[in-house]
Amino acid sequence: MNYRNRQGWSLRLGLPLLALLAACAAPEQPQLHPTGGIRITGMWGTPGIAGRVSAAYGTITNHGTEPDSLVAISSPAAPLIEVHQMVEQDGMLRMRGMKLPVAIAPGDSLAMAPGGTHLMLMELHQSLKLGDSITLHLSFAHAGKQEVRFQIGNEQNRPQN
Ligand SMILES: [Cu+2]
């Protein structure tokens, strides 16, 4: 199974989902973007072909004392970005869009990793290659608009952003 296939809309997986998730556990990463209670860490994205899709991963943590929520996502790299969950259905792992806003309770995180929840950049304006950098704007109800810039990599060569 190659990496690009895992991004397909549906795909029969040989590995149990849990093993997949465990294999993809990200190392602890330093805080990058402190604003309000929201911190976005460890962001990286996957290569993609112009007009098609790319996935982005990382962790959004609410270190504040108030609930917050992700209300909008935009990027110069793609006109449409969705939060996708992976849902197992009849032995198939399928991507399912989550409606915004996505609430993040105090002390909670939205963790995004290969095989699990991810941001899906759709209809890419340009192809994204290893080593390229892209910018995302994540808007939160309380923490406001936050900009993250991160690199394109893969599971063997995961950028440390
Ligand atoms: Cu997706």
C-alpha cells in the first residue's frame, strides 16, 4: 500500500486502524503559535497534484480555560479545505467531512495524523512537492485568525515544523 493510496476516497486496508494510528504517533513538538489559548503544533502536509488533493496534519490544542472552536480554514494553496475524519465502514476506511465549527474544549486537542482526522486541501492551485511550504489560515471563535506555514513531507521524511 503506498502513501498516496491511503488518501483515496475509500480504500480497503490491510492494517488494523489502531496499528496504523499507533505507527503514526507524532513526537512531542514545541509550541509554535501561541495566541489566546490555542496552540497549533507539528503541522505538515502531503504532496499533491494541481487540481487534486493534499492532506495536512498536526495538533490544535486549547490551552485556555474557555471553549473555543475552529470556524474557518483558508489557504492560498487551495480554494476549499475540509476537516475529514476516517470512519471504518464494512471493512473500508472512508473519509467523512466534519462540519465547521469544530469545538475544542479547554485542555482538549484536535489531533490530525495519517490514517485519522486530517485537513483536506482540495482542488490544489499548484502541485505540492516534498520541501515546498504552504500557508494555512485557521480562524477560531475566540483565538481569532491564526496563520501557520509548514512544509510538505511524507511519513518517511516528516518535516519538523
Ligand atoms: Cu480527506
